[in-house]
Amino acid sequence: MTDLDIHSACILLVDDDPGTIQVLHRALGPFSNVRFATSGALALKLAEELQPDLILLDADMPGMSGIETFWKLKSDSLLQATPVIFVTSRRETDLEVEVLELGAVDFISKPVNPALLRARVGTQLRLKLLTDELRSAAGHDGLTGIANRRQFDEWIDAECRRALRGGTPLSLLLADVDHFKAYNDCAGHLAGDDALRKVALVLQNETRRAGELTARYGGEEFAIVLPGLDGEAARQRAEEVRSLIEARAIPHPRSSVGPVVTLSIGVSTLHLAADATPVDSSAARALIQHADNALYLAKKEGRNRVRYETCSYPFGSWTRQTA
Ligand SMILES: [Mg+2]
């Protein structure tokens, strides 16, 4: 287990009373990354911007109350997992029970005891950072270190929804290492693993723009999600990826294509109809299916090449273009 650096974690203090904020800040002396908001509205804005690791929230504020602020945080998909500790001068057990039942992680009474505050904040930060680590590990492939199938599935679903909202295209590359079984049979599985790691590294370095993701889809297959790219631009990116792998010149002991490791790549682009409402994962499935069809063609037509299909959702109509 790596050391959890709780003292650099970002804490957001929310209280309408600047005096209270000062007291809390002083009590949190060892924590170096503490930010403040004096209203619920400001807290939401800052939270969105900072993505804090912990929020200390005053239950009693004029305007947007603590409870209301809490609900808004919980309805934001990027902030709903952020732990919130309520801080209040009210003494009713009812309130304490209510906020804990709503999903707050703790409840602290004012006036705060500094040592107790630090201890409880420390406990929640340790849990938060540990959860982050576990979540991150669960989304990564053990062999190559890039995103795994699970993270890919969530990612492509989210990007389909984003594409729908923004009316933008979304492209997917499915890439398969040519004759990988022969590689393993000939060079051994350890060498095969090593080749996969090298391929993954090249692909990972190639996809660094916002929203892009390289994942190990399974075995010797990789998936690359390219938001905002239409068919032609995606096909060009695929061609770049293909030639980069070839240029990396990882020796292949037994391939009909040539002496180095090569990729066959299938590309698909999803054009969402204006009235498309993918409440399920069928848009993502359609995109994957068409990329898979294109990949099959790329292999059938001799490997180390790019083929693509575009498809429309929800009509499922598609055109095959072999460039
Ligand atoms: Mg207050």
C-alpha cells in the first residue's frame, strides 16, 4: 500500500461566517491545501472547479442552506462521491441523524475541538484517498497499466451520452496485434507480454487529448476512444497509430505481414441523430459492433491496415468505406 498523503489533499471549507472559517482553518494547520467558500452557491462553483477531496459544510447558511447545497453536490455526477462533513452549532440529534442518513460522512458540532476536528478530517481523507486508489486500480489492466475493459465500458458509454448532448461525432478504433498467437507460440508468453506492453505504451502516448482513452479490450486487442472526430479524421488517426507501431519495430518472430509487430485496425464513427435518446448502452454497442466488423475486414484483407465503417444511431444504418 502506498503512503496516503492526506496533508496535501484538497479541503473545501464552507461557512457563511468568516470568523468560523478562520477558526477551522487554524485548526486544520497541518493541511496545506484548504480553500473557502462563504455561501452554498460559491461552494458549488468552487467544488466543480477544484474537485476537493473533502468538504466541511455549515448546515446553517442564509440563502442556499447547507442541506440544499449538499443535495446539489450529490446530484452532480462529478461531485456525488465527494465526502461531506457537516459542521453545525445546532445540537438536535434529529439533524445529526438526518444528515448522516442523507449520506454525509460525519457530523461535527461547533464550537469545534481542534484536535478532534483534525482527527476526524484525517480519517475521512484517508478513506477518500484509499477509495480513489482502489477505484483507479480497478480500472486498470494489470499487465500493461493502461485502462482495462471495465473502464473502457464506462468511458464509451459516457462519451456516447456526451456526443448526444453536444451533437458531436464519436469514433472508436479497435486494434488487433497481427498473428499474436504465433508470436506467443514462437517467442514464449513472457516475450508476448513484453510486446503487448510496448504496443500499449505507444498507443497510450498517442491518445492524450481530452476525452480520449486507450484501453486493453482483451487479449491482444486494444480500443481507442476518440471523441469529436468524424470518419475521415478518425481514419487518419488510425493510420498514424498503425504506422507508429510498425515504426516502433518490435521484432515479430513469425508473421505473414513482415519481421515486426503490426496492427490491424477497425474504425467506426457514430453519428447521432438529433432525436436519439440512448438511455441504454445500445449506442456504444453499435459503435463497437461496427468497429469490430471493420477490424474483421482489415484482417481478412491482409492485416497491417485500417478499415472503417460509419453508423448512425438510432437507425443503425451504416456505410462501409474501404480506404
Ligand atoms: Mg452559519
